[in-house]
Amino acid sequence: MGRYLLLLFLFCTTGAFGQKGWSGDGKYKLLSCGNLVADKNFYLLTVIGHSNEVKHILGSDSTLNKIYVDRAALMASHISDTCNGPNSLLDAFRYSCSDSLLVDGALTRLYIQNQRFFNYIITQELRPSGYFQLFANDDNLTLLLKAWGQVVKGNNYVIDQFGLGKKLRYPNIDSATYYVNSPQFRNNLKEMFAWAAEQRMDSIFYSPSLLIAMQLMELNGRDEPARHEPLVKGVNKAAYDRIGKTDFEKYLHTCILVLGSGPEIASVAISPMSKMRCDIAAKKYKDGLAPFIITSGGYVTPFRGSYCEALEMKKYLMEKHGIPENAIIADPFARHTTTNIRNANRLIFRYGIPTNKPVLVVSAKSHIETITSSYFDARNMHELGYLPYLNMHKKGLHEAEYTPNIVSLHMDPGDPLDP
């Protein structure tokens, strides 16, 4: 009863189907700053970068400009100063509580003075992007401030994780590639500042911190959010082109979602568990339960592994079971069971797949028991802040089904490798 009440509460409070913001037709075209990792982690800043008016407003404000001037000067000074440790080099590029209060106050004042320009980017870009779907029922100023809060959280998380080596959400798979206190990494940081000083950036208060955060991910070789994009022109093109020609009314489910299980040995491309799950999915597909299979899983295990779970499962389905490529949609980003489901939903909404029928999930028996438990509800609420599914329930030993929740589109600043 407790789990039912939680689902009912979330359905009512999030307005899962028909929230403000998301158009629901998948026609919104995401903007880009030229760096896909930055786009996915800091979409607010990408949108601002496309508005000359808002850039001018922010760049001309004396309060905000002081942040830019101070941090740009610090970047330059780090080329030759005596600072050589991660903390001394990077701490000032994090946002402190006082920084956040100052920026919030300035944004509020500038919004009130320039509502026309801010409202335009909020209503025409931020809301329809879906990236801020948890804030869809907020007024424009509140949405703007919350979106900025996500930038603060995301920027600090990247610096903490990839610059300071802090153990954050999942250190076994997401931590810094190098020991941050090693002489080599310290030297790399100094070289990074020399490189950064010559980069062209907008004279806006957030630009120095953004540049440092993105370069830290680059130093660690963590480009996972950008790999294989754009999916609709590459690994998912055949399936994407077929979606509009598919009569979903003929099927009980819109998709069969296969949850990945990474190999523990670096030389192994696909784990025995993933093969078993694919075998189950192939049978369900051939039984005619759904027109598409979604394989989900990124470059996760072992640490810095070279094989993508979703792509290896897609290959296995095609080679062993003869599943056509245009029936397989790959999510090569998910790093956890929570994001397996969330990311599948993102593909469903953005690709225009109907949501009036449930998704069928296949996995190992113990895994199905986990995702249909109250523990999994609590884990999603803790990590994502919402349930990416509605009416999740068990269908058999290896199957469950659920209805996708539109809030799955909301970006996660606490997971820079799959935001």
C-alpha cells in the first residue's frame, strides 16, 4: 500500500503527462555550443550562449562582471604562480554559498529589469528542451534560478570529482582517472591553465569556471556523454527512421528494454548475464510483444572499460538471433539501473514513440525483483529526485512493465558522465 500511495502522489504532483514545457512531439531541436559534454551538463549556459541579448545583459552587470574578472585573472596567474596542488589551483573556480547568493540576487534583479529577453529563452528554449522538466510548473524566474542552481551543483561536482579526487556517488566507476595528488597530475593542471589562458571565451561570469570544469573532464578522458552522438544519424538511425512507419496499436508493448550488465574482465566484450537477458528479449520480440528492443548500458565496468554494454548487446541480438538493426534502439550512456530506465524513457519521448502502452523490461530474476521493490523507488528518489516510471510491476520471473514518466527528461547535474 505504501508503494502505491507513493506512486499516486508522484503522479499527481508531477503531472506526468502534460506538464508545461515539453511539447510532447519530439520536434524541439536542442542547441549546441560546440561541446556536447557541456551541452548535456550545462544546457542553460548553452542557451544563453545563443542569445546575444542575454549575454550582453549578464556581461554588462558590474556585480557579475567582478566574478569574471577575478577568475579570469586567477586563471592567468596560475600559469606562473607557486600554486601546484589541486586545492590551491581549483578551489576558487567552485561556487561557494556566498557566490550562489550573489548570483541569485543579480539574476533576480536582471530578470525583473529585462523580462522580455529572459522570458524568450525560458519559454522558447529551456521549457521545451525537457532538461528542466522537474521545474515545469514553476514561474519563469523560479525556473531560471533553479536552472542556475543546477549549473552550480554540476560545476562543483565536476571539479570535486575530476580535479580534487573526491569520492562522490559511484567512485568505483566514475572517479578521476588519475591520482590527483601525483606529480604528473599536478603538472597537467599547471599546463591546463596555460592552455586555458589562450582560449577564447565570452566575458560572462560563469565562463572561467565552465572552461576549467570541461577541461578537467578532458584531462581525465571522460567524454562519455558525447560518444556516438548524434544517435539518430548513427547507431539508432535505422530504428529511428522506422518509428514513424510503425503501427504500435498492433503490439502489447511499445518496446522491450534490456538492462545491461557489464563484464568484469577488460578483454570480455559482453557478459554472460547480458547475453542471457538478450536471449529473453529476443524471444519476446519474436513472439510479437513489441516492435522495438532498447539495449541500455554505457562504458561502465570494469573501470574505464572499452566496451559499451548497449552496443555489444545490439551486436549480439543481430548476430545470434537475427534481430534486424531497425528494430534495435541503443542507449550507450546509462551507468546504473536507475538511468537504464530513465534513458530509455528519454529515447521514447524524443523519438516520438507512443506512451499509451507500457514498456516491457527484461532482466535476471533477482534484478526484476529489485526494480519492482520499494527499495528501488527509494533509490530513484535519492539519486534522481523522482521515479522515472509509473505503475512499475512484475510480470514474470524475468519481466516487469511500466509506463514512462515525462520527468525522465530532466537533466541530472550529479552525474556528469550521463547527465
